[in-house]
Amino acid sequence: MFAASDVCEVLGYEDAPVKLLVPVLVRGGKVIAIRTPPGAETVATIRLDDLMYLITRSIKQEQARRFEEWLKAKVLPEIRAGVNNGAEEGGPA
């Protein structure tokens, strides 16, 4: 899951039409509570497939391309490595 507000900021969806974002959040997004230094906060999250959907429709195409490259080169491999390590060590997969 990815923080919807961060994704929207990077991809230029600050003023996105509700008709674009609501279906993405409704399909599989969740609102979760996270701990931060100031206290608990709620964050709307989106799934990876919805993130890719938003990347392809971003008005900031060059920034979206760099974001997608970073996501595929750095973030997803780290997530996969963490999942694989957890499974090997008997942790949750």
C-alpha cells in the first residue's frame, strides 16, 4: 500500500477531479492509522495496481516516468526482499 497523498502530490493530482481518484480509493484503498512523532495520524492508501494506473495518467509525464523508474528499481525490490526474508525466517510473508 502507498500513501495516496504522497502519490497525488508527486504525480500532480493535487487538484485532481474526484471522478478520477474516488474509484481508485474505493477499489482497494484503505485508511490506516500510523504513529508519527506528533501522534497518531490517519493515511489513505492505495494498492500497487492503482498506483500504476495513476502514473500512466499523470499530467506530469516526465516526473511520473522518473517516479515509476525509481519505484521499480528501488522500492519494489526492497519490498520483495523484505517479504522473501520474512518468509524464510518464518515471519509473515
